[in-house]
Amino acid sequence: MSKKSRSKLWFLVHSWLALPIWFFVLIVCVTGTLAVVSQEIVWLANPQTRASAPSDDAPRLGYDQILTAIRQAEPQLLVDRISRPDEAHFALEVGVNHPDGRSSTIYVNPYTGKIQGTAPDFDFSAFTRALHGWWLVPFTNGYSWGWYLVSILGLPMLASLVTGLVVYKRFWKGFLRPTLRLRHGARIFWGDFHRLSGIWSIWFIAVISITGTWFLIQALLADNHISISSEPIIPAMTRESVPLSADGAPPPRVGLDRAIELAQQRIPGLEASSLFLPGNAYSHLSIRGRGWYPLMLQSATLNPYSGEVAALRLLSDRTSLEFVTESMRPLHTGDFGGLWIKLIWFFFGLLLSMMVLSGLLIWTKRTALATANALKREDKKTRARAQPVISREPSEVNP
Amino acid sequence: MSKSAMAVQPSRLSQLWHKWRFHINVLLLLIPLGFMPKYFSDQALFRGDSGLGEREIGEVQVGPWSLRLAEFRNLPPQPDGAAGYLKGFSAALCDACIEPVKATYLRIGKPRSLRAAGSLFFGTPYSMGTQLPVPEKTKADAELWITMEGWDGSMHQASIPLSQASPATVAWLNKQGAKQ
């Protein structure tokens, strides 16, 4: 195969990769982009989710004080989970149960302990994630087929990146001499846009497509009951480790702040950002948070009565394979380093969506052009049969 | 790209196909639209807005205590890998038992002791759930046993027929029996 026809083949592969499903890919990109900043959108729309300090130097309350404040305001509520979102401008999210059996999330001010409101029934964050992640197809037995439908897109996206870089000859020159011609018609503009945003998004497209493909592998592993986890299953507490009480009232439990202190003695630098309260008399208290490596969580599991640490899950407990696989999800969602990382992910998500769209626009315009040319040629041919037909694909020119 | 210049006039259908073939994937949007009612009803079920579960079994008296029992899904047991078939139940404790009850268990057949009382309920007394293993060879006339343990060490038990607790499970068992 000649060099020219080989590059033509690469080009053909590149232009066909997303074409038959471009709209689907576009919507998945757009919903993913929205999902990245969904928490921020909720923050903007709903003042109850904000953590406003009463004064500049107001200290944050401890978790015990938070629990006491909730109990005083709503004595009937039972708390099962407290989480402190990564960014300090968010209120605490507390999972509660109501006497009628409903469960909900309430927003609690971290400085005053005031219940600022209840999360609405329509959870915007969860909805965008469900739409992006599994196309709303329910999980019945194992992973939903919507999950497969979306995650398999990682493969054509990765292939688009590779073929795109092959057909864009000497693409690195685009970094030094960025070209975006605005006045040469739509076809030229979208072509320039596609190439320019493409080279600046190489890293992002690689990250999204590789992590997306991981989601496919993850589902395949889970549905075939193959586990790569080195995490031991923590059994429920033994009968002996749960105290009886003569008067029939539940025995006292270790305070949350004390439990965090005990956990931090074992995991130095643990940020206690999520607390899962025991779900029954034989279940543990679990404290989770980040350590020095922002992509993974560490956790301590404690006996809630004695404060004894039953299990730890540290960064160093992970196998090297788990370091890679557990980093995949945060790399995909961009929720590991605060607002700025999210905004970067959002920006490149928009760019990626625009690349799908510009790719389609280029294709449409080129096809329209090629069709018109072909018709013209046909016309000529019927009039003067002598002229040879030169079929010329509009090829990618170097800027 | 010069297919449109074919000498034979293409049929109307192939013309339509040719024109719209790259747009029909818009129809994939119908999938999430179709699943949206299911998504929201599931969310309501998970939040407990639509009650304890899809099918309420009713109040069951267990010694001095009582609890409200429900099938989380009105479905037969679902396969869960090595764990075999699991059936989800939910329960809410009576107001007076929230303090004194230490743990609540569910089991098919009468437990021999408190140590083998079955699946432990997890959650808050207002709404808790458990996944009960249902062996494929369970008899359709089996009984579902509820064991409640007090903080003072006391224990109370009650049972209801499986056919009352979960008709879907009994129907599934009968079908399994027919297969064997």
C-alpha cells in the first residue's frame, strides 16, 4: 500500500468513527460536561446548599456539635451519614431518616449547625450522572445495558484521537502556529477549530476515553463476578464486642470527634470528610477521607462502643493495579481537587462536545461539496464523454 | 462519495435512508426518555416516598414488639453471584420498640438459636432493609421467621407464611420445582 493511500485510509477511518452515532456521542459529552459542574449548578440555584460563615473568623463546629444541633432542631430525625463536600463553600450534607420512613439529605451549616433546608426530591446531580453514565437504563441484574452503551464509546473516542493525530500531519506545529481562519467560510473555520481544539485536548480526550473504557472493563469484570479487589470484607461485629445493657437502653457510643481522633492516630493526615454511622447494633462506624494522594480515599472502621479500630484501608494497602483502577473514576469526573480542576474539566468537556459537532459539520459540508462536484462531473461526462474524471477527496491540508 | 450519481434512479426508501442514515441515532434519545418514569419511580422508592417497599405485607406482632414489613420489590429473588438468590425485604419498627430493640433478623424456617437468626436488618428503625438468601430448593409452604433481640438480652420470635410475605417468591419456587 502506498503512503498516500494508507493515509487516505486512516483519514477515512477517522471520519467514519463517530459519524453514524454523532448525536448520541454529542449528548453523552454534553451531559458529562454538565455532570462535572452539577454540584456547582445546585450551589448557584439553591442558597440552602451554601456554607455561609456568620463572621470571617468563625470556627467550624465539630461533628458532635453538628449532631447535637440537629437533634435539638429536629428530635425525631435519625442521622445515618454526614459528609463534608470537598469545597469549603458547600454546606454539610447529612443523610437523615424521618419517622414516616422517608430518607433525605439535609443541608447543615458547618459553622452554626443550623438546618438550612432539605435537598429537593429531584436530585439534579444524580440525574445528570445517571443520564450520562447509564442513559437512565435501570440496573436490574448486574450492570445496566445503558452503562455498556455509554462506556463502549470510550473505544471509538480513543480511536478518533489516534487516527486524528495520524492524519493531522506534523500536528505539533499547530501548537507553535495556532490557526483559526474566521473569514474563509464555515468549512475552513470548522476544520481549523476541529484541529486546533483537538491538539489542545489530546490529554483530555486520552483521559476521558481511557477512563471511559475502564468503566466498560469494570462492568465486564463485575458481571462475570471477577474481582481484582484486595480489600478484605469486614465481618459484622461479634456478639461479644457489643455490650448488653441491664436496663434495656442502648449502651453509650464513642463521640464522633473522639472516633475521628482515634482514626487519625492510626492514619496520620486523614481528612474525615465522610462519616457513616452504624446501621445496626452490630455494625461499625466508618470514617473516610483523603490523604496525600487526592484520587483515592482512606478509611477507618471502628467499634462504635469501644472506639477500637477494627479495620483500616490505607493508600499503601492498595496493589499497584488498584492504584491505577481506583484512580480512573476521579480522573474521569474531575472531582478530586476542588473547583479549579472541575472548571478545567468543564471547559475541556465543552471543547470535546464542540469537536463532535464540528466533526459532523465538516463532514456534512465536505460531503455536500463532494456530491455537488460529482454531479457536475456527471453532467460534463454526458456532454463530452472524452474528459477523464478526477476524483479528488478534499484532503487535510497543513495550515 | 459519488454514489448519488448512479445511473439507475434509486428507490424512495433508499433515498430516505441515504439522506437520514446519520440522523437516525437521534432515536437513541428515546431510550432515556422511555426510562425516565421508571427512573423517578425508583428514586421515590429508594427515598421511601412511595412507602417501605413496592408491596406492604403489614404489621407483624413479635412478642411485646411489632414491626411493619414490606417487600422492597414485588419481584422473585434475584441472582447475586456466589451468594445465590437474594430477596429484599424492608421493615419499620413500632414506636415503642425503637429504644429497646437491639437487632431484627429474617430467616426462612425456624432459627435454632439467636446465633443463627438469619439476615440482620440494616438501616434506622424508621426504615431498614435486608437481603434474605432464598435457596432454590425452599418449599413453597415454608415460613418466614422474624427474630427480634432486645438490648437486655431478651428474644422474641414470630412467623408468617412465605406465601403471605412474598407471593412472587412462592410463584418462583413453584416454577423452580416444576423444572426439577
